[in-house]
Amino acid sequence: MAKKQPKKKAPLQRPQLGDAVEILDAGSVIESRITETLESNYMPYAMSVIVSRALPEIDGFKPAHRKLLYTMYQMGLLKGNRTKSANIVGSTMHLNPHGDAAIYDTLVRLSRGNESLLLPYISSKGNFGKAYSRDMAYAASRYTEAKLEDVCRELFADIDKDTVDFVDNYDATTTEPTLLPVTFPTILANNTLGIAVGMASNICSFNLGELCETTIALLRDKKHDILSTLKAPDFVGGGQILYDEGELRSIYETGRGSVRVRARYQYDKENNMIEITQIPPTTTVEAIMDKIAELVKAGRVREISDMRDETDLGGLKLTLDLKRGQDPDKLMGRLFKMTPLEDSFSCNFNILIAGQPRVMGVREILTEWSAFRTECVRRRTYFDLAGKEKRLHLLRGLEAILLDIDKAIRIVRETEEDAEVVPNLMIGFGIDRVQGEYVAEIKLRHLNREYILKRTDEITALEKDIAELQGVLDNPAKVKKIIIAELTEAAKKYAQPRRSEILYDAPAAVEEEEEQQMPDYPVTIFYTEEGYFKKITPASLRMSSEQRLKEGDAVRYEIETKNNAWLLFFTNRAQVYKCRVGDFADTKASAMGEYLPAKLGMEDGEVPIYVTVTSDYRGHMVFFFQNGKAAKVPLSSYETKQNRRKLVGAYSDKAELAAVRELPEEGELAIQTTNGRLLLVHSTQIPEKTTRNTLGVAVITLKKNVRIASVKAAADLELANPHRYRVRSLPAAGALLRPEDVAEQITL
């Protein structure tokens, strides 16, 4: 009997571009379109981050914040004593299962001790770190204690009156609010930063008093000029806001823009030191100190003798000791320009409205908040109305038996079965079942006329209250009046004076001329073939003139100049990098020097091919290309008012560069080719071009496979008959070098 052959498996097809491959096990592959995988797997994740994690909603909170605060409210921490933060973190995990570290980070940021929020929600005890320091870490949750601040009464007011919707938590064991019924616009009262997938949110904080006043004004007049009441943002760290009306109006109307914030300082004349006590919200003390130290090390700031971080329980303090005779205001003006002591807060008011992210201006945000708060007030009013109507209905039943209490007692006594008591009362007095149940449950001791009269006296008050509540539901103006009253009360209780000062006519932080920053003294600079740079003073050079170099390296340029001169490094990528000679530290001949591409931040494979030094940007740069053209560009075209460090398009990259020469003044140049020809060209024969990346004009005619070998100053050559190599018009091929001139070239 022939042995049965196993069935061959069909070969697996190679996935095509655009297909996603899911490998289930060995030999089993399921192919699907990459777009389908993105839609089914990545899109739900992205939407979850946007809707359920990163962006705040109209009540001013992200889900993590809301879950934490609601848990603390449920724990009774609005009225009770503080409890360990670890207890709060553990309880919050019933609503937020993302881990204790993430929950505690949220608690820290909401606390007063951390100083992240202008209006903190958590009263803290212990070390909660500082938002203005990256090194001051907070203590573990088992050491710190917390409770809710009094302002949280405004977050949870009437939350038990059906003012907001509740949903099940992640395991359906309890419920949590979808929003908090805040009585003032918390969304703008505190700064919020959120980074989602493909979008972000960055909301600055405003002073609570100004915010409530603006909201009230908008409720009364939709066309109210917001800038007249909401002067500018207000940051917890204080600082000085550089007032820009146009930029603020843009933020208020569009939700996008930036606010310039400057540190505040004071000068201690007795000790000759500057004390910085407030910094912008976008930086830290350590970042400022690192930048100042970098500037001092580079020699760009020479007025500071010492720097100390003296932050203590009294608050932030950064001290700068000055050298004798220095102007503190002048120094701070430069530090504002060069360090994060002045920085921009970029606004992006991206908020979730009904589950949809929207970028809105202040006017639109406050309008949306007013609509949200109106709904909260209406739901609360309806809840109160339903409760009072229910109470009135019960009292109507009590009023019915008031006419004959003895009859009610007789009906109950003569009823043989318990289940028949309520029906008999309903028949005897003409009341419904709810009223009958209420009457039947009255205690024996309360079956007296005095008790029943007191209860029925409430009917008039209830009828009045019901009429008022119904009037609120029927009249939007009354709802608006209630919201205004709540805003006024919140501002009265919790508003604080502004922390950030507004500078309407602040002097611009313009960097001084570099010549004044850097001492003017003679130096010699060395640049090697391998890309190393040295700056040596004459005194150091006299002590040792032998240069230490890498093996196989050689000095390419040796230039005597001044410390405050400009250096221009032209690279093989048609770019020029600019810096001051003083940007490099003084060194010695025995030092290796600084590697220039790394120092200037050049791109991979980019190397300097020519360096020039100038103090006044006079003269020209001449670029010769292998196609025989030359471009003469004024050196002044590389001077920029913004002191930019890198300029693209320094010369044309349309043809291969053959040589570069700087011309401090007009003169004659000698162009030598690979086929032994020489052409003398006066620079005046090459027309000046104002565009840096110009292709230039044809200067020399080159035959096939012939290239420009070198370009030198004609004055450096000793030619027997230089007129032989000159021409009246360009382009020209030049003349063959004579033997005596060739010998001269070899000697040179």
C-alpha cells in the first residue's frame, strides 16, 4: 500500500507596501491594510488621550484632577483635618486606576505648597516641592498631608442636587461626576498645560477678581470690552508682564498668542548685589543659573562675580554679586535678552466642549461657561422645586386628616390587616397612596392638633418657595441674576491682589552692542586643517609659540585681530556661521583648542572652508566657481541687526566652488588653471552683486577637463612681465606661464 503523501501548504505571500501584518503563531499570518489597523487601534487611543486625559473641560479640570478632588470631597476633607497623602492616593484609585505615582503627581501640582496654581485647591503640609525649581523634589506620599482648600466649596456646591451628570467608574462599583458645578470660571482661574495626540492646550491664569468682574460684565453686555476689566494674565510666580494691547486682544478673541513675562528684581546697594525674587512661569531657577553661568564662562557677561540660590522658606531668591562699579539695571537689561529671565508664555486655549476639542478666545470661553453654569442653576432649581412639591403634596395629605383626627385613628384601629391601612385612609379622606403612606407612618405621639397645625403651617411657605423657583425656571433673567450673585460672592471671599505687575511702558530688553560687552584687546587666532580653533593673547604667545596640534594636523590660518572682532566661517554647504572672537575663551599654545563644527553647531559633514575677520564689514568677498564665473559680494550683506549666528545662502551652490578670497580693498587677483595658464583680473572688472547667492559673471574661459587651480593676490607674485597676463575684457583664457614665472610660482 502506497504511503499517503502529506498535503503541501500554500506558500505565504509577501506583504505589499501599505499592508499591516499580524503574526499569531508560527506559520500563521493575517494580513490587513495599515489604514484599517490605524483606524481600529491607533485612532481609539488618540481619541482617548484627547477626550479622557490631556485636555481640560469647561469646568477647568482634566479627568485626573476631577477624580482626585471628588475623592477628597467624599472623604470629608473639605471640613475635616488633613490626612496622609497616601490615604488620598489609595482612595482615588477607586476612580483613577492609573497608578499611585501619577495620582500623587496630580495632588502635588494642585497643592498650595508646590506653588503651581494661582488658586490652589489643596491645603498641604510637608514638602511638596516647588514648581519654579527642577531640583527641589517633593517628599513621598507617606510623609505629606493634605485636605481641600475652602475655595473648593465653590467646586462642589449643590453637587448632590443633580446639577451635573454622574457616570459609573471603571469597574461600575461607584459613580463619579462628569463635570463639577463650579460657581466661577475655574478654566481661566488657573494655568493648565495638556499635550494630547496631534494637539495641545496651554491656558494661562487670570486674577480671580478681574475674571469674575469680566464674566459679570459679559452676562450683562455681550459686547463688553474684555480688556477694560481683564487687564492681563496673572501668574502665581508674579513677574512683570510686558503689556502689548494688540497681542492681548488677539488672545482674548482667538485663544492664541503669547505674553512676555519678565523677572522682578531689586538692587541691594549696600552689598552691591541683585536679588531676583520672581521669575517667569515657563522657566526654573536652575535653568536661569545654567544660562548665566554659560554666559560668564564664554566671557559675554563679565559684571558678575558670584551667583547663589538663596531660596528658603521665605520664597524664591536668586542673588547675583556684582563687580565694583557695575550698573545693575544695564546688566539686567542684557540678561533679560540673553537668559530665560524674560520669556514668552504661549497661549493655546484648547478646551473640550461636549467632548469636542475647540480653540476659543476668552470671550467664547466665558460664554460657554455661562451656558454651562446656567444649566447647573436650572437643574439645581428643578431639583429644589421637585423636593418642595413633594413635601407640599405630603403636607396636603396631613392637612386632610386635620379635620377629623379621631376618624383617622378609628380607621387604623378598625382595620384588621396591615396592608389595608393605607387604602382605607385613602378612601376615608380622599388622598392618594403617597399621602396615605405618609399619614400612616406618623408616630402616635404626633397625633395631636398642635403637631399637625405646625406642619400644615409650612404649606404657605412652600407655596411661596415653589412659585419663586418656578419663576426662576421660567425667567432666564433670574437665572442670570443668581449667577452674578454667586460670582460676586466668590470674588468677595477668594479674590487676591494681582501678583504679576503690568508694565505698560517697559524699556525693551535690547542687547547692548557687543563691543561694549567684550573687552577690546589684541589676540591671535589659529585655525587648523582638522577644524580646531584657538585664541591666544600676545603675552601667552610670547611665553610659548609652539602650537600643540593633533598628529597630522597643521595651522591653516593665523590672524592677528581684536577680541571684539567678528569671525565669519564659510562652509562647504554654502552657509556662513558668525560669532565674536570673544565668544571663545582665551587659551594657550599648549592647548588643543575647540573643535569648531561642534562649537558652532554645524551639520553633519559640514566643514569651514574659509574664515575672515572683520570689525566693520567693509570690503568684499569674491567667490570663484569651476564653471569660470566669479561673484563679488559686499561683506556688509552678511551683517544682520538681529545678530543671527547662521546665514544660509552665503554663496551660490549652483556650481562647484573653486576658491574664496576676501578683498578689504579693490586689488588685482591672479587666477591659475590646471593647464598652466594664468589670468590677472582686477577686482573692479568684476561687478558687485548685492545678492549673496548670485551666480556671478564669467571671468575665465576654461577648456574641457580644465579647472581653476588657485586664486591669489597678484601682489604676492613676482612676474617678469605681468602685462602678458592682463586682458581688457572678460572672460578670457589667460596666457601660458613662462618658464621664469613658473619657477617663481614653485618658489612661492
